[in-house]
Amino acid sequence: MIIHMVEGASGDEAERVIDRIKSDYGLFCESIVGTGSIVIGVKGIAGVIDEGRISELPGVDRVIRITEKFKDASRSFHPEDTVIDLGNLKIGGKNLTIIGGPCAIETEKQALDSARLAKDSGVDVLRTFVDKSRTSPYDYRGLEIEKGLEIASAMRQETGLPIVSELIDLRHLEAFLKAGIDIIQVGARSSQYSPLLEELSLLNVPVILKHGMGNDLNEWLCAAAYLMSGLDRSGKPSHRGNPNVILCYRGIRAFESATRFSADISMIPLVRMKSHLPLIADPSHSSGDRKLVERVAYGFVAAGAGGLEFDIHSNPEEALCDGSQAVTHEAERIVSTSRQIHALLNGYGVETGVSLELMGTGGS
Amino acid sequence: MIIHMVEGASGDEAERVIDRIKSDYGLFCESIVGTGSIVIGVKGIAGVIDEGRISELPGVDRVIRITEKFKDASRSFHPEDTVIDLGNLKIGGKNLTIIGGPCAIETEKQALDSARLAKDSGVDVLRTFVDKSRTSPYDYRGLEIEKGLEIASAMRQETGLPIVSELIDLRHLEAFLKAGIDIIQVGARSSQYSPLLEELSLLNVPVILKHGMGNDLNEWLCAAAYLMSGLDRSGKPSHRGNPNVILCYRGIRAFESATRFSADISMIPLVRMKSHLPLIADPSHSSGDRKLVERVAYGFVAAGAGGLEFDIHSNPEEALCDGSQAVTHEAERIVSTSRQIHALLNGYGVETGVSLELMGTGGS
Amino acid sequence: MIIHMVEGASGDEAERVIDRIKSDYGLFCESIVGTGSIVIGVKGIAGVIDEGRISELPGVDRVIRITEKFKDASRSFHPEDTVIDLGNLKIGGKNLTIIGGPCAIETEKQALDSARLAKDSGVDVLRTFVDKSRTSPYDYRGLEIEKGLEIASAMRQETGLPIVSELIDLRHLEAFLKAGIDIIQVGARSSQYSPLLEELSLLNVPVILKHGMGNDLNEWLCAAAYLMSGLDRSGKPSHRGNPNVILCYRGIRAFESATRFSADISMIPLVRMKSHLPLIADPSHSSGDRKLVERVAYGFVAAGAGGLEFDIHSNPEEALCDGSQAVTHEAERIVSTSRQIHALLNGYGVETGVSLELMGTGGS
Amino acid sequence: MIIHMVEGASGDEAERVIDRIKSDYGLFCESIVGTGSIVIGVKGIAGVIDEGRISELPGVDRVIRITEKFKDASRSFHPEDTVIDLGNLKIGGKNLTIIGGPCAIETEKQALDSARLAKDSGVDVLRTFVDKSRTSPYDYRGLEIEKGLEIASAMRQETGLPIVSELIDLRHLEAFLKAGIDIIQVGARSSQYSPLLEELSLLNVPVILKHGMGNDLNEWLCAAAYLMSGLDRSGKPSHRGNPNVILCYRGIRAFESATRFSADISMIPLVRMKSHLPLIADPSHSSGDRKLVERVAYGFVAAGAGGLEFDIHSNPEEALCDGSQAVTHEAERIVSTSRQIHALLNGYGVETGVSLELMGTGGS
């Protein structure tokens, strides 16, 4: 962290900044006094400093953060790829993990038909979503949770595949675990909802974390840090945290209205470079259009995504939720071609830019 | 709702659409058959139709929604301004309601000093925020809830003003109500978190609803509809809903990085036109810079906002949270000048555009 | 085009709309009268109607455009892919065209070194940019135009490759053509500058058209229509137009600041679906970071782009312009791997969604 | 400017950076060597350094700009408000300048009727736009330029008011000046088109500069610097530059589709703080809806805008261009109430934040 004092700031003002950083965060500083300007550099891990507070001190012009605030999710602090073991499945690193299934469970028949179609298409993990966070209360929000979880278990039973389901309401957590949900998903609308993140940080179960449609990279990785850090409310370490976090990119809101969200392809290699966590991407929710899903899926894999999650529905024209972005028989080709592209590029590695990020104890 | 069939769609395909709308929603349609194209118009209140489902039917090109999906919050269905009574205070309609206080309660002294400053500045309602939803787990998240609520009560006691506090974790709801919180705020990060909205829809306590930084007008008013509609999970009316919703505009994410958020001034008269709910705006969180707060506040009031909510801190340079957007002694001038601008313009009314919105039973 | 009248609009108001459309555009309408609402459908090619004018007529609620306003660039009116012949090179359709070279010509040595590197890397067309549109007047704007064009010709001579250069100032057009520039590029900052588009519409030379960083798909394809339509200022056809337009996607402005622009991967298959024009994409300018260029390039190709344009510089650390997004020795691998991915997927075709778009004379 | 070297960068690498800055820009540096990291501070006016070039040098991690690149437009270099004299009119400083008139000249009758209406409403300057930059070639682009300019002169004659008109095509410049256009406007679509800015920098005639809908504050003020700096293509001072620049804010593209553009109200006081140039705002083009124009105008004035420019049309329902955002009889109330709000607030001054911005020769 570098603190730039305003032109003409006094030595006393600089001292006050240095003292504050020492007293509040236990960190030491060095300063450079130029002709009429003073710059202060913080030594050590400055990731914990709240720059808003420092920028309020008299004489401070700008506070420039150099290390990120999402330490646990950052490759700077964990250079090796995280690989998550889920039974025989490995998620992260050089693996490609494909997740598919219906956007929502609607009926037992629709769910089981879709599950079989997804399995036949070659997916690794099955979507079994029972609770839906919808924009309007008039939209379909899913079956009763217990009934839905029962069908989710049946989908698992029928296919032998691990299953993922989105947890929205904390009060359903126990039922989710009892029903054998293998991966818990945190959706875009709850991705900054801290009570949910804190509760899941107490578990070891893998969590797929989407980002909010209005969140940037920093906020997304900070949400991951909520899951991983094991800090309590007062900022003190209280438990181990949940290391099994999988990031899922799904595009952000931008002014272009011809696509549902703007899935910035540069984010795929960038997130891989910045974070050691497994990264997958969702071509259904980002494009919002079945006709685009296949090519967007290939784009994500070619850009370095370690997996995909997309909607597969046995009968999308009867779907109660987001049918227009689900694929059916195309799923098989999407899965097999994605694996071919991944194999073609897998020797290439990902630019991790470690020299840029890795800072030792003298850094800031 | 208008459904445009693709060029060359058959009469049978049009019939199927009409049948589906009748069977699923109990609504009737009329169709117009042009040279090679068919257009179907839905009669009656089509707000409940899920257009995604209809757009999946064979032969459908586009589904065009004419009425909004946020019925309860819409001026179309409730042409008169909603005015909320809170003791002697009236919020909404031609009233101007000013809310101020620290961004977060940090210590008893800071809280009481700030409360007195806010009261002396002339605010109507006091901010007493005990729980903070922060981007990073390393940031200050507030005191222990019980201790915080105790101080909030003391602030209320000290000033005699009604108090507002943000509820993040549902498990704190009872304690909030016991502590005498007069208005519950739903923040940007939880504004689409349905379990919270559903729980608050069971109460009668006024709720200030912010919008997410990545949400548009439709999503914001749909979140209000979650609070107001009293629908259960299956979409059936189950209770009265909470009619006491106050909208608070705080700007959205846009590419301009020189301001914290983009607070589109056109949204102020537009939201007043579209919704009957009281509308206030937050010049601290939208601008993110104390030096901008005063003028932004005047802009909001002149554009038709029915109130303001902003950060007042007795000692911002020691603030633990967002000190850089809090005002101190400037608060008094902001309050009094805002009231002058409001008085100057109050005879003017707001364009409600009723002719555009008000649709009878034959509309769609 | 569908015109929805407000609830309670009179038959006379509807008649006036129908008359206006007939008198101003020579088009006929049909209307459907519902219980309390009237909907008017325009028959024939309504792409030329200015909806702003119609929406001003009394009693009109909404005007809903169904066909696009970029007729000449639209696949609806030209279902087959446009393929442009440039010597032995074919651009568009199933071909992959790779363009590379320095962001700007700085010195003869830098230009020729970079040209040789680009040729050795396997590019099809050479970037030879002599005029630079820069944000600040303090930034490097290129050599004198004549000197620059001389070097551009030398690059062409040296490599035997066709060359592309951006035309900013109309007064340089003649010199560009004399210097043997094979393809003229229209950059993001001039992509809506109509005098330039109009002048280039008089030629036959291929034009690469980028979109402005604040433009959406409709505006981009309308800019293409300026190049192609051959309409004069009064809207009357006056010449043939330039059919040889190549679209180049480079990402838009969005709130994410971790990448330079947001290159929405869904736009690649969507533009292919909407337009018959060749589509290439620029991984250097969209990502803004050399470390991301390779993977972004693969993403674009896998998503269906018909080509790439990116910066190759023999010595980027001495570059005067955008050196941080230029690649050097990596270029060869990028070119060859892009060709492999393209070959793997080339049998797949692109979803052209013709049924959605193709509207006959009865459409609207 | 501060240059942060990567962890472990060598002293030689730091030397190379310092040498480069001296040789290329004639500026001196000081460096601070911490435990394992080196920070370099540039002394003197670093605004001219191209940070992209420096960031390419080996061992450089980040280059952090402290002064802006739009020196001529910046309050740091010109603390006093610029006030432009136009006959009896003063634009800038504590003055409020209101500009109104039709979006485009369509016929002599429409133009003169609208001019009289604008004058009767109390505007200071008349809009007389003869050339229109439109999204689609099928839209109305204005009369023949000569005919249009003739009518513009007649509007000036009829009302005695100074007139403003947008110059798009450089080849019309002479005709504009001959026709007595008092102020030349540069529109959103040409605001980064450097040949136009360079040509206008040779004149003394006041220029209203809009920003592109995809441009941020830095780019806007850099466009102003193009007009003001008098640098030639090689970056050397060649003439005086045009000091008479008026900024006009009109909102940017954002994801909210309910308003035409997002006019961030915080930008009004921020631009006043950052720049000494007169700032006006356009409530017609930002909101895009006549029903919103009045309140948006009041918002801009209350937030500190030094003027307004909006569309006044005698008969908007027949308008050929943007009729839906033009006001008629409401104009009078908008003008008079804006003047009342301005008078109420004019004593308040604008926060210029000079301490933040003003940097002497020792700054960077």
C-alpha cells in the first residue's frame, strides 16, 4: 500500500498516518520525502488495511492498494492450483468438469428425463435445483423444498452422478445435507449475502460461487474470501474456513441488450491468473439464448475455463423456468467437443503472472 | 401482452399459444392475421404471465410485455401516492423526509455524538446501523448485534427521533423489533434476497428498500412486489403483504470510475411516475465523496425525490466505515436548503403519466 | 412494426396513425380492436420507419420494432454469408483470416522488424497503422502521414502480404489509396462519424468496421448500413454503396475495471446470426494485456469468429503505443493454434436462426 | 507519477526506468528502497508521460498516475473559473446560461415558430441544428446544409439571440462561420474525432463539447485538451489553442434501459471541481422523454450546472427528429424555475477541492 500525501502536507501529518497504521494494524512504513511531496509505503501484508479509513486522515491525498483484499482466494498467497476431490472426480487444475441438468426441478418426470439426457450427454455433475431465486414473485419459484429434494435424490440415484443444488434460504441447509447434495451453489442474487457465506464457511462441502450481475472481480473474490477465511464478525480467525470453493463466471450487466449478460471472455484467463481456485463458466445464463449456448461454451473452454455449467432440459418448450436457454440433444455434442478443445489446449498452461502478484513479507 | 408469431407460422401454432394462455393463466386472446404473419393480443391483466414460457412455444417469434410485472408497486394499479404514517411523520406524497446519521455504529460515544449532530441538523429520522454488509471479510462489520442495538435504542432515547437500521440476517429480526427499530432497511446487497423480503412481507413495519447496484428499475420494483404481494412460494395469495415500502435510490454500477456509482437523475422523476411508493435517495452512497454530497442532495430534491438518506458522522476522520462520504457540520445547511428547494417546487406536482400506465380490465 | 395505442384511444387516433404511415412511407396497416385497446400492425418492410415520429402521434402508447434498421447488413435480407475476395485471400464464410502487426508504425526499423515477425508467425494480412486516434493530445499520434505511408508500402513490399491501415482524416484518403492500402479500417472513435462512412461508401475497397466502445449491436450494424446503403443525405438511393464490409468486435465499456474492455463472447455467435458480413475480433484491444491475448484469441475463434486482428511488435518494451497488449514470439503459436481450433469446429456451421429473422414482404 | 517495481526487481532495472524518464521526458525521479521492493517517484509535471510505455520496462509492476492528462482543462493548472464572453452574455463562473430550440431544423416555419417559442420562454442562446448525426442512414439527417444555414441565420435575425449549431463535417466549417453561427457544438458521436477537434483548436469561436456516450471523465477532458492545447501531431506546441470550451454533460450508456442514458448527477459537482471550464447539461438527450425533462433540468441546476441545453419544438408531434424529448409550452416554466433554483444556491459556490488537485512544480 502506498499513501500519497497532498502537496504541502506536513511531516507531522505523515507521522500521524504512520502511527495510525502501526497502532491499528501492527504494520510498519517507510516514507520518501520529495520536493514538496511525501509518499509513504507500507511494509508487510497490507491486505487487511481499510483504505477508506486511512484516506480520511489529514494531509492524505490518495491511498493506492497494491495487494488485493481477497488474500485467501489469491494466487499470490497460494500459487498452486486448488484441486477439489469429489469421489472419483477432480475439479480444478488441468481438469475439465461439465455440469448440466434442468434449470429447475418441475416434476418428477421432467427431472428424471432431463437427468438421463444429461448423463447420456456425458456430464460429470448433475444440476438438481429445487429452490429458485426469481426477479418477480409472480414467477415460478420451485416445488416445495422437501418434495424437490426428494426428486433431487432420485436424480442422483438414477444416474449415479454427484449433484449440485442452489441453497438460498439458510433454514434449508440441514435438509440439503441430509438429501445428499454433493455441491452447494451460491447464486448471483445471494453472492454477497454474508450470513449465507459465513454459514457455508463452517462446512467442508464444495461450494460453487457465482458473482452478482453487478459485481466486479474484486467483489467476487472477496465473496470467496468470506467462504474461505474463517474470520468471525470482529475480524478475528475463528475457524478453518471452507477451502473447497469453485468460481462460476456468468457475465455481468452491461448496456448491450442483445445478449442477456455480457460474459467478458478476458475474465476467463484473468481469473485463472489471479486466483488458484477452480473456475467454470455458465453459457446458458450468460447468453440467455439456446442458439448461442454451444458456441459460447466452446469460447469459454478455449479461453481456459476449467469447466462448464449449463441448462439441459428434456422438453424446454414446456419448461417453467428459463426454457429458452436450455439445450436438449445438442448437449452431447457440446460435451464431447468441449473435451476435444480442452485436450487440444491442455498442454499450454495458463499464464499465472506470478511475478506480478507474488509479494513476500516486504511487499505491500 | 402481444405475441408475434414468426413469418409463416401456422394457424395451429397460434391456436396452441392461445390455448396455453387460457389453460395456464385463465386469460383470453384475440388474434390478427396479416399477410403472412399473425399477432396475438392477450386480454386482461397479463402481468402474471411468464413470457419465457410462452416464447418457447413453436412458431412464436417475440413476446412483448406491455404491463409490468411489479403490479403492487405500480402506479397503474394504485394511482394515488402512498403516504406512510410513522408517529407524527408522514413519508411519501408531498412530504420531504430526511434521514441522517453515521454509516455504522462504532462506539457509544461516536454514535451519540453523531446522533446529536444529526438531530441538530434537522433530520427527521436517525440512521442507527448495527450490522454492515461489507465487500471483504477484512472490513469492519459492526459491533456485536446486541451491543449495537442497545446503542441504537440509546440514540433514539437521546434524540426522540424515529430510527432506521439495516436488517441483514433474518435471525436478528426479533431483536430488531424488540429494540424499537422504527424502520427496517434492506440494503443493496440483499435487495434480491427473497427469504428476507418474504419475511418482511409478513410485517407492517415500514421498510426502506434499496436496489442492487446491478439491478434495473424492473428488478427493483419486483423486489418491492415481493414485500407487498403476500404471495406464497407457489404463487398463491397467502397473507396481506407489507404495504409500507419506501424506495431508496442509490445509483448503479456503470463504467465511469470517477464517481462511486452512477446516480441517474432521470430515475427520480421516472420512479415517481411509475410507482406510487415514497421515493428517497442517498447522496452519500451514490457519490461516495463528501465533497459531492451537498450538491447531489440538492439535485435529488430538485428532481422530485421525496426525501434523502445520507451519512452524518461527528468525526469522519476516525470513522471505521465509509468515512469519506459522511458530512459533519455541513449537514445543517444540506437539510435546510433541501427543504427550501422542496418548498419552491412542491406546488409543481410530478408527472405521473397516468394515461400511459393506467390500463383497465381490457388492457394487457 | 406494431403500434400499441393507449387504453381508450379513439378510432380516429388510430386512423391518423395509419394515414401517417401511408403518406410518409407508403406502407399499409391492419388493426386489431380489443376490449378497450387498439393494436396496429404495419405490413411490408417497416425498417425505414422512424419510430420516434410515430410514437409522438396522439393516442400512441408504444411502437414496437420487429425488423431491424440495418437492412443492408442484416441476414434477413441477405441470408448467405458475404465472402470478400482480396487477391488470393477470401474473407468471410468458412474462412479464418488473421491480421497482425504493430499497433502503430514508429520507425522504419520497428515497422519492418515487426512485419517480418508477423509474416513468420503466419498472418494473412499485415497491420500498418500510420495515423493514431489517441485519448490525449499528449500521447503519440504517429509519424507524418506521408512518411508513415511510405513505410507501410515498404512493409507490403517486404512481406508480400496485403496491408490494412486506419483512415481517420478524410483528407488522407487519396494518399492511402495511392500508397496501396488494401483494406481501410474505421476505428472505434470514428465508427459513428457519418462523413467518413459516407465517403467510404463510394468506394469498393474492403473496410474493417470496429464499433464504438459505447455502441450496441444495433448501432454497429447501422454504421455498416451507412457504408453499404448508398443513400444520400435526403435518404434517397444515390449510388451502389460499398458491399465489402468486415465487422471487427473489440469489446465495450462496462463497469469491470480489471479488463480494458468487456468482450462479450455471446456477441460472436450472435453477430454471425444477425449479419451476413465477415466477423473478426481483436483480442489485443479488448483485453488490453499481452498475458491475456492468447487465450482470448482462442475464445473468439472457438465461439465462431471468422478471423482475428491483434498487435504484434518486435520489441514491445520500446513501443510508443499500446505496447502492453502486443505479443512477440507468442504470435506464431496463436496463429497456428487458432487455425487448429477453427479446423476442428469448421464443420459445425453457425446457427443463423433464419426462421427467426427471415421475413418476407408481408412481414413488419 | 509513482512507479512500483515488482518484488525482487534489481537496482539496475530501477535505474533503467529513471534513465528512460529523464531521456524521454526530461524529468527527474527519486526512489525509495524498501525491504525487497522499490518505489520510484517522478518529480515535476508528469502529465505528459505515457504510462503505457513505462509499464513495459523490465521490473515495473505498476505505474500510478497522480496528475491528470488533460492539463489545459484541469483546475489544477487554472484554478479560476473560465468565463466566456459572447456579446452581452457571460458563460461560466456564477452565470446560468440556458440554450433551447428544436433538435433539428426541418422547415422554415417549424424553425421560426420554435425559435419564437424558445425566445418567449426566456432562453439565452438558440439551438439551430442543421446537420444531424443519426444512428441509421434511414433516419432524417437534416436539410441541405446551405438551406439549413440560411434558416439558422433567419432564426438569429428573428430573435436577436446568439445561435449554436453542431458541426459534423469539417468541409462545412467555412459556411458555418459565414452564416454567423456564434457557438459551434461538437456532438457525442464526434467528440473523440481528432481532425475536427484539431481544426476547431485553431479558432477562437466558443465550442460546446459533449462527451461520447461511451466516454469517461478523463476522455472527455482530454478531448477538451485537444481543443485547448495547440499541440501539433508530433506533440509540439504550434498555436495558441482555443480557450473557449464549454462542457455539456448528457449522460452515458449504462445497463438501465428505462431511461435513454444515465446522467450521473454526481458528475455535475465533480466536473466543476476538476475543471475550470463552464459546464452545462442536456436534460432532453439524457432522459430521452419529454415527461422527465423538467425535473431533470432542475436536478442539474441544483447540483451546480452552469447552464442547460434542451429541445424546444413548436409542434413535437410532427417533429422529424427526437420529438419525444422536446418540450413546448413547459419551456417557460423550466427556464424561470431553473433561474430561481440557481439564484437560491448561487451564493454557495462549488467545492473545488483545490487542496486535492493543486500541485506545484515538485508534484508528480
